[in-house]
Amino acid sequence: MRIGRSVVVHGSLAAFVMIGCGGGAEGYHPEQLACVPDSPCADAVCVHGVCREEDGQPVCECDTGYQDNDQDGSCNPTCAFAGLSCPEGEICSDASGLSICVSGTRPTLYISFHWHMHQPIYWPYESVVDTEANNRMGYSVYTIHHDRGGPYGSWPRDAVDAGRHLPHLGAQVSLSGSLMENLNGMTAAGAWPAGWQAPWSTTTSRLRTARAIRADRL
């Protein structure tokens, strides 16, 4: 089916005159010099979302914090964004497409922290002490470690220690092998405090309780 009619003005194709975009062809609209199919999203109202086409149908893709769990095309706030305060014995549910209070209990949340500490071997087959002495990097690799003295020392221990009153608090701290090798080498060279491993041993013993192990070394 021919859709639309072109006309020539002064010897050139100057315009594309649409007569109902094809004599009343529904679902088409003029675009430049052609009739193209209408987008399913052209007339869609998608509040708190973005319309996209799926199998020729408009679908609202909800913004962060909104949902369309009942798939009725409306984006409503999730429980996390609805600000709903439910009484004792009830919890918020947005499974129906609306955030409402339903019978239930809040699940227990268990929180765990993980800190990973790492420094590389800066020069192949060379200790951090030799790398520093040979100025391989153009900057002090000792300073890189010294600037992180808190994280490599007492900060994680103090953070976990401050949470000992929380019944379900957990924490993991990992130091890479290359970092430990660097710190041991710097200690032997007098460039890092001796006994730097002691706080980690102290933390393990302090955080062990009769009920549970709060921290352990791996």
C-alpha cells in the first residue's frame, strides 16, 4: 500500500504531502519524507518510569524506588521509598502493586563488614626495602604504606571492638600476602613498627566470647 503522496516543486522533490498519511492509514505518522508506524509509547503515560516497546506493546520501566508488580502500567513507590510505618506484627509489602501493611514480622538483619588490605610487590624479585633504596618508582613506597598506617594497624580492630555490644555484628579483615611481606620487610629494616601483628592477635582474643567467635584469623 502506498502511504502518502510526493510532489515536485521547481524540478526537485521539495515536500511530502500527507493526505491522512496514506488516505487515512491508521497507526502511521509523517516523518521527514516518509510515513512511519506510530510508536506504541507515543500516547503512553508513564509516570515515575520510562516507556519502552515490548512485542509491539508499551511497557513502563519504573524508575529506581518504584515498581509495577501488578503489571497494570502504573509505577508506585516500593516499600523502601513509600515511607510507610506499619504497626507491631505487620510489615510493608508491595507485591500487590501498592505498598501496604500486611501481617508478618521483620526478618533479623545480620551485618558483616569486610576490609581487604593490599599492597603489591612493586618491583619483580625485589623486596620493598630494595625498591625504596633503588628509587625504582620515583616516589617513596614507604610513604605509601605509612599513609595507611591506621587501616593496616588498629582502625579495623577498634571498629569491631566498638561493636562488641551488637549481638550479630561480624567482621572480616584480610591482608594480602604481598602486603604482609612488605610490612615484615620494612619492620626488619626499622621502617615499620615492630610487633605490628600483635593488635590482630589481641583483637582475636578479646572478641571471642562464650557464645560465639566474633573474630578469627585466617
